[in-house]
Amino acid sequence: MIARLRKFIPVLEWGRTYDGAAFSNDLVAAVIVTIMLIPQSLAYALLAGLPPEAGIYASIVPIILYAIFGTSRALAVGPVAVVSLLTASAVGQVAEQGTAGYVVAALTLALLSGGFLLMLGVLRLGFLANFLSHPVIAGFITASGILIACSQLKHILGVDAGGHTLPEMIGSLVAHLGETNVITLAIGAGAIGFLFWVRTGLKPFLRKIGLGPKLADLITKAGPIAAVVVTTLVAWYFSLNGRGLSIVGEVPQSLPPLTMPGLSPDLLADLAVPAILVSIIGFVESISVAQTFAAKKRQHIDPDQELIGLGAANLGAAFTGGYPVTGGFSRSVVNFDAGAETPAAGAYTAVGLAIAAVALTPLIYFLPKATLAATIIVAVLSLIDLSILKKTWGYSKSDFSAVAATILLTLLLGVEIGVATGVAISVLMHLYKTSRPHVAEIGLVPGTHHFRNINRHTVETDPGLLMLRVDESLYFANARFLENLILARVTEGCGIRNVVLMFSAVNAVDYSALESLEAINERLTDMGVGFHLSEVKGPVMDRLEASHLLQHLNGRVFLSQYDAWMAVLGWPSERPKPVLAAQTF
């Protein structure tokens, strides 16, 4: 029972060996991450269309719950750019931004997302995320980065623009361009320039003037705080809010409140599909980050337990004034680089943010929204990777089509249609590729026991023997393809007397494929052609033995392809030797 509890509550496992050194490293990492998260959490709440405190609330209880139930020792959970954009898109369709209903809908989205993730984790269904291909995810994240950056330009310009798609955003910005507030533009553009310099030039500058690498790194990571402090002081000293500069305003000075998501059937129905999309995208982003850092320290990540950890984190956000969360790349990089040893670093980060929520919120009253928008723009530009188009074009045209379609549909029709299309394209691509499996006609490599594709190697063949290697498991979508291919090759008068299917790459045969194999056997029997199998794996053989196929098979099942070659051709014998097939490319 204790071992089972440790599996489902990982803190009981790593907590047994927690010591002073780990505490020291985790505490240092927590301080650094907390400094970075304060402006970032406020900014992402702005992106989601929520009050700024929602970003801080979403970074306290969810982090603690993930520390208890998650398996990654470096993953930092909280609001992230893509999920914030998805939240704004989903909630904006059921409630008007700035209303109490909007906040309740965001809580409900977190509740549904957490419940869905928890269900997948309990049922051990983490593998479902594998159906979302990496090129499609890369395309969606790139398009989302463009949309996020574009959506924040209204705060940089100080205009009342809107829109959910790229054409709508650009059209709205152009229409309101004449209303640009010069002071807001100066604050926003200055913050963007400063943050870019922080990312690229501050650390080399600090190292050049003699600071140590750790101190230079710490100051660089705290760079966004400097932008927040300076622009807030400027806005306060010159009373710029009275001259058109939009500021954060009053933020509640309290710990996360207990909140209740909306449970009306209509609201749950409206947010069900968006919640699934938010969950899938969030989990894929989180698990990829977690596995990247785990590999660097040779640690193990359990995808199903990660679902439980993220599900618990989202449920926590739903009842404490937050919105959907997941593991973020940028904050996890900071957490890892700062030396976090265990998930306890996340718990300490939550404590730091709780202190900030209670003691520091009055200090951000004059914080310009343009500064938060600048923080978002600089952060998400790293998400935009248009090189994926060039890479997929050179490697696979089908992957390129999937990426291009995902990017275009996300930009032109919105994030929900984009991600739904991405999921559909991923599944359809998988079905298409497996429905037309690679089947190679093979021959014997001279002087060996190896068999290779006759179109790639110089091999021995026999006109009376057709040998095919099936390079895919057989199931309902591709069974008929194999049946048609064999029957098309074994035509009247072709001289083929035996067919051998090499099953070395076949890991499974479902019932539809079994019926196709039986149909092939019957047709070849009627033609007077022997039908044989070779190199059938144990689990596949177990299933075939439980059927009637082997009882009615007109040929044999061979342990190796070479055994089939020798037995069918009758070597050594007086028969003429096989011909040598010419190598082609």
C-alpha cells in the first residue's frame, strides 16, 4: 500500500531523501523564479482577459498541488502564453470580458480541464497525446505566438482594438491607428527595446565589467522586474494615467480566495470542447518540457502521473481564483538553471508569490499595461519558428502540408479551429500513412541469409516465388490494401507458384486483417498458389493460433525467411538457380 501511495503521490518518494543541500538549492531557485513570475503572471492574466491578480492566484495553489502529485523535478507550473490565449478565445465566446461572468467562465474552463486531465491520468491514457504530431504542434505554437504578439500591440499603441484572428486584429489596429497615444507608445516601445537588450546584451555587459557568471545570470533573469519598476515609477511620478496611459490599477491585497466555478449545464456544454483542446495542448507542451529536463539528469517522467499532477493543479486553480495552467518552458528553464533539485522549489515559489500577493500588490497600482504587453511580446517571439516550414518541406511534403494548414487556419480562423484542425490533421495523417503500409518485394543477398528490397539491392530472386516484407502492423485500415496488392501481383499466367509474407515488422493483426489474410489464402488456394508466412512474432502467432487461419493455411509458417527460401525452392536440388535481380535506385 505504501509503495502504491508513493507511485500516485510522488512527494512521498522524493521527500524521504530530502536534505539540507536540496533545500538550499530549491530555495535559491524559488527566489529567482518568483522574481521572474511576478511580472509574467500579471502579463499572462492580461492576455487571458482576466484581472491581473488572477495570474498570481493561478501560480500559487496549482504549483503546490503539482509539487505533491507531479513527477518532474524541474517543471514550473502556472499560466503560459498559449494556454492564456486559448482561455481568452474560449471564454470570450460565452461571456463579455471585464464581467463577473467572464471570470466564472475562466474558473469553469480550469475545472473542466483539470477534470479531463485527471480522468486521462487515472485511466492511464497519456498515450493519446501522441496522436498530435510534433510538426502540427510546432505550427500551432508558431501561429499562436504571432497572434499573441499581434494582440498585444493595442496595449503598446494605447488604442481600443480587438479581434480574434490575424486579419481582424490587423484591420482593427489600422482602423484605430490615428488614436495612438504617444506616451503609451513611448512606454511600450521603450520596454520592448529594453527587454530585448536584457535577453541578448545584459549578461555579456555584466560579465565584461567583472561580475561573476552566477550573479550576472541572476541580474539578467531579474531584468523584467527593472522594466516594471522603472515604468511604474515614471507613470506614478508624472501621473501619466491622467494623460491616457492605461495602468493596472487596484489589485486585491490578499491570498487566493476560495472561488466556485459555474456549473450550469449550458456553460459546461459550451466550454467542454475548448477544455479538451486546452488540456491536450497544455499537456503536450508540459510533458515535452518535463522530459527534456529529466533527460539531462537521467530522471524518469511518468506521463500518466503528469496528467494527474496537471489535473490537480488545474482543479486547484478553479477553486482559488485562477484559470487553466500548465508547465511553462521559460520558467522551467529558469528553475532548472537556478539549480532546483525537487518539486519543493515550486512550493517555495508559491510561498514567495503568496507574500507578493499580500504585501506587494499596492506597489503595482501605476504599472502600465503597455509594460506587461511588452513582457508578453518579448516572451512569445521565441515561440515563433517559421523555419519549421523549410525543414518539413525538405523532409516530408505531407508534414509540410500539415504545418502550413495549421498555421494558416490558426491565423485566419482562430486558435480553436486551428488546434482542432491540427488534431484532425495529425490523426488523418497517421491513418493515411498506416493505411498504405510499405510492402517491399525482397530477394536473397548473395552469400548471406539476409533478404532486402529488390529495388534497392542486388539480390537473388525466383520467377516462381513472390516474397513480400510487410513493414507495418495489419489492421482494418490497411488490410484490404495488402490483399489487393498480392492479388494484383499474382495474375493469371504470371508463373508465381508460391507467396511468402515476411512478418518481422508486424506487431499486431486485428480481426479485419485476419479476415483479409483468410481471403488471400482462399484466393491463392483457388489459383493453385502456395501461401506461407515467415518470422511471425510470438504475440502475433498466439493470436493467429487462436483463429482458423493456420488450420486452413495451404502453406507453412517458417521460423526465418531463409528457411522459407530453402524449403520452397527445394535447395539443394537439380532445379535451376534463381536469377540475380539488377540493382535499381
